[in-house]
Amino acid sequence: MTAESSSETKANTENAQQNDPPGEAWGYDLYPERRGTFTPKLSNILLGKEGKESIEKFKCEKNVYHCVKNSPIVKTMMAALKSSGCPIDIRRHISCEVCDYSVSGGYDPQLNQIVVCQNVSTRKGMVQGVLTHEMIHMFDFCRNQLDFKNMEHLACTEIRAANLTHCSFVSAWSQGDASWVKVKKAHEDCVKTKALYSVLAVRQIGKLEAVDIIEKVFPKCYNDLEPIGRRIRRNSEDVFRVQRDASYYGYM
């Protein structure tokens, strides 16, 4: 399981967990509804955090539909997936669910399904970000048959998702990675930080080990811009340029 951390921002799940090596965590504990273990707690119902799951799901699915129909970047990713032999059926491949508050979304490679955290990603902009980020993982799984239990594979796809859909100068600044005189390095550091958060969210692994793996695969993965073709700048026309250019690469 891959996760998009909300700090910036399944074949069968039970069988998958039973087959995991002892002592290892693959992130499914962050998705209690997926595990079949979610039950609203009375204390959270009284605080207004839980007890509205049906309403949240309806709003989430409405936002997903809006993004699928209107977001240039989401439409481009869906076209790229279709061209790569992995078309998306939003009823089959996208699921709005209750998640741990530490994540805003995730990708389940065993079910080839994107999870949008309905209790965290409550606005259209957040849903668009989750869909695009997780579709990068889906694209990598479709195109390269990534093994998400291989730490280098996981680090690479997290680097790509952060690089293509998350990090801007504003994001880097908010993470403490920005520098007015070293913009390129600030972006690289932002990508590394975001990828690190995502890896640590779903793997029982030490921070230093995760950093070493990210550094090892970073040059190759950072320079792989498929299928978007450019790094998206915040509050720019880049998303529309991506959709316009997609036809040149057979993604429409």
C-alpha cells in the first residue's frame, strides 16, 4: 500500500496481511475501512469527527466525479493510463473511504485501486491532488509492473509523484526546504522530504535507511517525467499545457 501523507497536504487485504513477513507493516492499518475494522467511536461521534460517514462518502464521490470530468491533470492521467492498457473505471478503481488522519489518500496495488480519504480530503482541490498523485503510482504499476514491497521501487514512485504533482516553491518553503537563491535544490529537497514522509507512513523502516534508499534512486526517478512531461508549478497554466501536449504523446 502506498499513502499520500496529509502532513503536507486489495486481491484480499486480510490475505495480503497474513502473507506479509513477520513484523513488517505495509500501510493497511492506515485504512481501517479497507481492513474491515472501522467502527465509529462514541467519543468521536460526540466530537463530530465520526458518525457522518455516509454524508462524507457522498461528498467525496461527488468531488471525485467533478475532478474526473473537469480537471485537466486528472483527465490527462486517465488518458495516459488508458493508452498504456490500464483504463480507469471510477466505480471500480477509485474508492472513497474512512482513513487514519495521517493520510489523505493511497494506492492499493493488490486491488489496483485508489483510495480517497473521505474524512481528510474534503475539498475538490485536495481530491484532485490525491487522484493525480495516486494515478502516478497506478501508471508506474501499469507500465513497469512495480513491486511495491521492494523499497527501491516504492521510493522511486513516491519521488515521481512528489516531483510531478506536489512540490512547488511554496510547498518547499512550508517544509523548510526553500531557498530564494537555490530554487532547483529547494525543489529537489522538497521532493525528497515528501517522498520520505510517504515511505515512512506505510513502511516499518528506520528514517536513515529510508533516506539512503531515496538518495540511491533519486537521480533516475527525479528525471522521469512521464506521463505529465513537466513539473507542475502552483497557480500556473501548466495543467492546461499538460493536457494540450498530451495528444503529442498519444495520451488523448
